[in-house]
Amino acid sequence: MDMTRRPKLSLTLFGIFATAAVAGGAWYELVGSVKPVAASAQSSSSQPAAKIPVTSFEVKKTDFPVHVYGLGVVSPFKTVTIKSRVDGQITKVSFKQGQMVKEGDPLLEIDQRPYTAALEQAVAKKAQDEANLRNDQLNLQRFQTLAKQQFETQQNLDTQQALVDQVTAQLKGDQATIDNAQTNLGYTSIKAPISGRMGFRLVDPGNIVHAADTTGIVTIAQLQPIAVQFTEPEEQLQAIDKAFKAGEVPVEALTSDGTRTLSQGRLVVMDNSVNQATGTISLKARFDNKDNALWPGLSITTRMLVDTLKQVIVVPQDGVQHGPSGLFAYVIGDDGKVSARPIKISQSGDANAVVSEGLNVGDRIVVAGQSRLFDGALVDAKPVGALAAPMADANSGTKTGSAD
């Protein structure tokens, strides 16, 4: 019995030691593998933090134009409705619809025959009265000679003198009739009273027109120069009036969406009262419009320069950030780290803003890439060039800004 149990016990002990040896090796391998991982983590934490790429701008002083924006409608300085001043049939049309015409260009002709006949009749009447006057003047001379010789009475002499005066007055009436007939004949040829663009023709050749007609034949709208009527808030009245009194006030006409400049002009008229219903003041600007970019009835956005601030701190609008405590800007320090600095804005425009407090000349601020920044963040700043020019993409409304 004892001999049979010993081999089994030896095998069992051998298995236990073998298993313990394998487990011990595995434990040593696991523990040994932990040390390199911890060392790797420690070495990675000692590496410097990655820099955040941003775009920077160096604060400087420059002149800042103050613009106000408004909504306007293009209107011609002159619009003429062509009407006939005499009765007759239209025999000729010398213009095309939509054509540009100059002052004095022929437009229409009306049948001249009745007015030519009336003129000839008036001329003939005057010739007849001139002949009568010559005869009456000869008779007057005879009466005067006979009266001196006591062969003619004073009464007959006075009667003959009155006859001469009467025919003389008739001649003046004849000349007036001739002038009137010539005027009416001239009305049969209608010429352009102003330079401008023709509209749609409302009466075709062959139709009879009358001086009493209420509807016209065609209209002419003056395009060069042309006017723009627009409004501004009453809050801007003092600034506009001051600029208007100081000299020429430039006005730009932009497309209705404000994306493109159409023409440049100047302010010429300010209304004499404020519209109480809308709280606005009406203004009128004059544009040379030599390229005919402005058309009557076109809705536009206006941009008017009312002031220029001299040598103030101006930064791009993109550098101004809005926070819970107000406006601020990320300022880049000499060590390449940023800090949020509170600022105040006194004026703002399309692309730039005037900083009244918080920044100094020479400071570098972040104008792009602020979404990842925080106080103390290390940045890789790429400088931007000059200030952005005023864009023509602002919506209508006043863009002068206000102090925060």
C-alpha cells in the first residue's frame, strides 16, 4: 500500500511546483512590463504644450471714417411728359423707345398744313393793312396841306388822323396774329426739352392728338445727373447737419444688398423737417451717373461720410470678442501667451472699430482663431497685413457704433 502511494504523491508535488514556477514567471513578466509604460507616460508629460495657430494684428493709430447708412430710391432731377400743344394728326415719329436723346433733338411732327395756312392768312392780312395805311397816310398829308390853305376843315383833318392811327394799330394786331400762327406752327414739330432717356410711346403715328389731352405721348427722364432720395434716423441729424455746413458730404450708392458700389455723389438737400411718423429725416444726393448705373425707381443702400476721426486706435472687428462682462480682446504677450483684456469701443464700421480704452499702440491682438483660446494659452501667431478697407456688404442702418 505504501509503495503504490509514493509515486502518486511525488507526481502531485512536481505538478504544484511546476505550476508555481510558470505563475511566477508570468508575474515577473507582467511586473517588468509595467515599468517601461510608466516611464513612457512620465516622459510624455515633460514635453511642451502644442501652440495654437492664430492670426494677429499689431494695434496702431490711423484715421477712421464715420459712415451712416440708409435706404434710398433713385429719382430723376427732371421728368418731362411730352404733350401736344396743338390739335392735329401725328405724321412722323423720330425717336425710338428707350433711346437716349439730347435737348433739342426732334421727336414728333404733327400735320402742319392747317397752321401753315393760318400763318399765310395772317401775313396776307398784314400786307393788306399796310397798303391801307400807306393810302391813309397820303390822304392825311393832303388834308394837312389843304388845312393850311384853309381849304379843308379841322374836323376832316382829325378824322383822317384817327384813321391812320386805327390802321397802325391794326398792323400791330396783324403782327401779333402772325407771331401766334408761327408759334402754333412751331408746336407741330416737337423737340426734346431736356436730355434723357425716352420711355414707352403711348400714342402711335396716325393718331389725332389734342392740346387738351390729359395723357402724354411719351416721357423723358433725365439720367445725367440723377438724384437719390434717402432717409436717415433723426439721431444722426446733428452730425449730418454739421458735416453739411462744413463742406461737401460724400454719398455712395450701393446695391440694395450692399454688396457693390454703383456710383459716388454728394449731399445737396436736407429736408426742413423730421417725419414724426418714422422718426427720420429725408435727404437728397446728386450723382453725375455718367455710366448710367443708376436708374429712376431703383432701390439702393446709401453710405454717407459724416466725420473722420483723426489718429485713433483702430482694430479689425474680428479682434473684438463678446464676453459675459462685456467686450474684450486676446492680447499676445512677449512670451507668446494670450490674456483676455477688457476693451471699450467708441465707433465701429464695416470691418474696423475704434478702441477708446484697453489697448495701446504696439499691442498684438488675435483676430482669427479665438475659438480654442483661453487665458495663458500659448499661440503661434501669424501677423495680418493692413486694416481691411470698408466693405460694401453692410446691411442698411446706422453703422457708427456706440460706447459699450
